[in-house]
Amino acid sequence: MFQKLIKGYNNPSDPRVRVRVGRFAGFMGIVSNILLFGIKLFFGIVFGSISIIADSLNNLSDVGSNVLTVVGYTVTGKPADKDHPYGHERMEYLCSLFISVVIIFLGVEMMTSSIDKFITKPEMEKYSTLSIIIIASTIAIKGLIAIMYARLGKHINSSSLRASAIDSISDVFTTSAVVVGMVLTPYTGPYTDAVIGLAISLYIIVMGIKLVKESSSILIGTAPDAEFVHSIIQRIKEYDGVLGIHDLVVHSYGEHKSFVTVHVEVDSDESIMVSHELVDGIEADFLKDGINLVIHMDPVCISDPETNALRDMCARVVSDVAAEYSSPVSMHDFRVVKGTVFTKLLFDVNVSNDMPLSDERLCREISEELKRKNPMYEIILTVDRDYFSSRYENL
């Protein structure tokens, strides 16, 4: 069905298709949620039910969410310009943050109404069988919306549509609670509706707060998906001439807008022109897949047996320190400078934010251990805070 309604549906890797899918989902959500809002509001007013009105307002907030989804995907699809050289895909996250704040506001309003009903001593409400059936039928509509969001979100790998699917499933449970309240009110008393309305409002507020945290976290800068990071690492390592990689940094400006920088180690004995051609080729291959990759080339000496032996020794010491503190530590950019008296060992160590030692303490422990092996070693260390060392410390 979606193939007939959405142009290019079978090519989800195309950013234009992603925009079409997102806008389609938004428009479908607007129509269905306006319908649900009208039905629930009408019966809520007729029966003076706070819980039904609260549930209708939840659907109204979903309408606002759907409108912003359409606007967000429309702006997201705009090309980069002078003022926004990285594109506009982060607009989706801004819309999500605004929607989250609105949801919290509506939840507070619902809570106020429910508390007022406790104070005013409500009369016993009576619900007809027809009203219960009509409200219950809206659960099926919301369930279909959730399925649509889930399928489309999976198809284009959209976190926002997957979140909308989860939100719709939550609405299914919310409306189910309202129906249960309508059935139980004649047996449990006039405060049943107020209690359920209060529970729904608390649920909406909690959901709103969670959405605010998620949206804010993305805008602040969350770590990229581990699978995405591993795919980059493994792909680069497959090129002939790549000895290792480190200092990987990923910046995301949307689902299809990633900027990656990484250091790639190459044989220092190889022609610089050959190594440069290798690096250029890797960058060009990644760009074909929409990943803007920038590589810093690090020459590494692998032909000198003594240098290799010293590198292995230092690697074992670093590995022992990592094991002692249960925190991943890796090393790179190893060099040896031989003097008349001392031998300088220069290298960088990458540590994650889980490392309990300060940079100074870590350097001191590694240096002391190496000097115990040979007092004539002069150790020069640089500590890099590696955003992903816990994911590829063995590289």
C-alpha cells in the first residue's frame, strides 16, 4: 500500500524519500488524531467526564506533534545554504523538543482539572453502553496509527517515527484505562473518573519529561550508534595498506548527515604519494554513501625489529594498566628516538571517560612501569580522551 502512496518508497536510502515518508506519516497522523479528538471531546463534554476530555486533549497534543512532524521533515529536506552549511536535518530534533514541552503543559492542565473534581465533590456519572463502545472503538484506530508509525519508522530508520509509534501504543493503554473507568464508575463511586484522569495526566507528564530528555540529549550531542561506529572501523581496516586507526570522532547533523574524522596508520616506508592516494580513495568511497570522512595520515615504522619490540613492550604495559583499572586503554603514534644515553619512547594513549585515574596519574603509572624495565627510557606520553575507546580498544 505504501508503495502506491509514497513515490520512491522502495528506496529508503534516498534522503528525498525519507522526507516524503515522514511527511506522509505526519499528515496521516493529523487526520486520524483530529478524528479521535473530536469523538472523545464530544462524549467527554456530554457526560462531563474529565478522563475522556483528558484523553481527547492527549490526541490534540498528538495533532500538534504531527503538524510539527510535517514542518520538521519539510525543513529537513531543504538543502544546505550559506547560513546552514551542514543542512537542516536537525530541525527534526528541535520540533521534537517543542512537542515535548507542549505535552508537559497539557499534562499539568489535566492534573489541575482532575484535582478540582476531587474538591468539588462530583456527581455519579452514568455512561451508556453506546458511549463505551464508541470510545473503545477509538483504541483500534490508535492501534492502526501505531502500526503505521512503526512500519514507516523501521523502513527509513527514523527515531522520531519510532518514538511516535511508542507514543501511540501508550495512547492505546491510556484510552483503555478510560474505558475501564467508564465501566467501573457505577460500582466504585463518583471519584473514579477523577482518579483515572489524574493517573493519565501523571503519565502524560512523565512521557513529556522523557521526550524532553531524549530531544535535549540529541541536541547536546549523544554518542553515535555503536553499530555505525563499528561499521566505519571495520570498513576502513579492510583497505590494503591500513595498519590501524584511532581518534575516531563522529558528528551527526541528522539521519543522513554525518561528518567523521579519523587517524589512519600507514607504513612509514611506503611512498607518501601512494599513502596519500590510499587515503583519498577511502574518503571518496565513504562520500558515495553520504558520509563526509576526513582522514589524518599517521606514518608508522614497522620494518625495524627493535622499534617493533619496544612497541610490543609498551602495548603490554598499557594493557596491564587497562586490566588493573577495568577501563579500556589503547596506544598509537609510537615513535622511538635513540640518544647517546637515553632512549625516548613517545606515544599517545587513548582512554574513555570511565578511566578513574587522572591524566597525570595514568602517565606516571605507565612511565614508572616502563622505567622499571629500563631506567634509561625517557617516556613522553600524550593522553587522548577517546569517545569510543570502549568500543574498539583492541585496534
